[in-house]
Amino acid sequence: MKKKECKGCNKELPLSKFGNNKSSKDGKQYRCRECFKNYVNRNNKVKQSVHFDVSQKKPSYDRVKLLEQIEEIRRRECNKETASGFDFTFLWTNEKFY
């Protein structure tokens, strides 16, 4: 009977204790069924503990303030002494802002 070492409990177990996995070389999972079950349960508990609030809306931006900030960047970048060298033209050519 062939055996394989479980990567979860580090025990050498018969292949019948492992689930199938077509992508592995030997066609079996790298964790025994018991360790795999514990792994899945642990991850499910972690996922359940994270609360996703789907009721939250995307943050709303003050359009006027945003346009003022873009204009300030535009003034700064047009001045050769204060220009950063980065191309900000996408800000004032983007139709979504105007």
C-alpha cells in the first residue's frame, strides 16, 4: 500500500486518506482529508468574522473642491520653477471631471 506525507499533520498516511486532486503529480491532495477539513473550516470562520457592509456607498466627492485642486495642480505644473515633471494633463483633459 502506497503512503504519502500529509503537509498538515506531517504524518505518513495511506493514499486512501487523501482526497483527489487532478492538478497534483500523484493525483491526491497534499493534506489528508481530516487536515483539509480543518483547513477549510478555519478559513470559513475567518471569512465569517470579516463583516462586509454592502450598504456603504462609494465615497462622495465635492466636485467643486476637486476642480479647485485640479486647477491648483495645473497652475503649479505650468510654472517652470514649481513643476514636478510629471504629466498631469490627464486631469484637465478627462471629460468625467468637466
